[in-house]
Amino acid sequence: MTQPPTGEELKACCAAAYSFDVVALLLGESYHPGGTALTRRLADRLGLSPGARALDVASGRGTTALLLADAYGADVDGVDYARANTALAQGAAQAAGLADRARFTTGDAESLPYPDGVFDAVVCECALCTFPDKTRAAAEFARVLRSGGRLGITDVTIDPTRLPPELTGLGARIACVADARPLQDYTEILERAGLRTLRTERHDGAMRRMIDQIEARLDLLRITAAAGLAQAGVDLTAAPAVLEAARRAVEDGVLGYGLVIAEKDPRSV
């Protein structure tokens, strides 16, 4: 009998999948529904100001961190599990002239390599749903935030009781679906870590648009980069059925995308 993957194996698998160039072409620059427009909305809700210290957890190739450093003047650290992404993000910071305000480190969201209480804000976009131990990750978010600091997440939401079989399994987990949670579950996980929810928003339309974009890009990439897609673990045969199942799930309210703003108790030490 095949044993289910361990937490470390899942993290390594996800990190490897998101390191492929062809995945960047498939998902787009931001790797998440809503793109940079939703990232700006998240930053606005956090009230980021010039000089604020911010941490981007699961920073990927640096798109969000560089936006926060450039458009908001924040002093940003990014942490990602994949060394390849860290190197690419640091190179992007240097190319953009932002290396003095954006730094990138290879590390684990469930054991962040930073001292207690050093950040004014933590952001995590479309990644908490992939972490095997979400409770531990939330506790780490809270630990590195200062008292009164804010967390902003955007993430995939699901109704797990109605998730179609096409959207389960390891591939769907890497695609940020199989281990996603209802929006209320995310807020409860954060509350238990000492992060009080200030605001939630639904952005299911962003999920629908991303599915359409992936389908269009997949049609092009299956011609120009089929080998790269296969190497990244994209099953071209199964992809149309998976995308159609995802589209129906959004229409039925089973699959969506949400935004959460939470705050660490200002009275906490």
C-alpha cells in the first residue's frame, strides 16, 4: 500500500513544482488569483506606510515583496521554501534597484527564520492552503508580528463536503485546492494563534478569471512547451477535466478565493 506523503515531502513537492519556469508562464506573474491588483487591495487594507517592516511568506519569485517595497515604500523580507525562487527573487530585486528594501531568504513557513515581534505586517498569498501544518504556520505569523501588527492573507477557499473528485489528490493540493479550507476555518485558525480577524472579503470572481487564463495559456503551452509542462507534473490529458470541474465548483459556490485581515493583540508582549 502506498503511504501518503509526509509534510516535508509535500512542502518539497510544492516548492519544486512552483520553481519551474513553465509554471510561471501558466499561472502568470503573481501565481495567484487577482494578481497584483488584489495584492494592492491587501496592502491598502493593511495600511502599509513607507518604512514599515513587512514579511512576505511563500514569496515565490518576489512579485508581491517587490510591489510592497516599490509602491508602498515598505522594508520587506521574503521567505520561500525553494532555493531557486529565493535566488530569482533576489536577482529581480537587484535588477529593479530595490535590493536595499527587499531581501529574500530560503526557509519554512512553519519555522520562520526571524526573531519574535520584528514585523509590522505579514502577508501570505495563496499559500496557507498548501502548508501541511496550518496551525503551526499561523502561530509563526503571530510570533514574528509586533503587538498590534497585522496579517493579510489571500487564499483559495473550498466547501470540503462538496469538492469533486477531480479536485482532490496530490496534484490538486499543489494547485492550492485539495487542502484549502472554508474562509471561516482560516479565521478560526488565525484566532487560535492570537490573530483577531478585522475583515474578510470574497473574491471568487478572481478565481473564475484565473481558471479561464490558465485554460487559454495551457492551449498555447501544450504546443510550445509540452515537455516542460510534463516535467513540472502537469497532466495535459487530465487538465481539461480538472479545469472544467474547477469552473463548475466556482459557479456552485464550492471553490472560491478570499481575503482576510487580522491583528495581533496590541496588549500582547
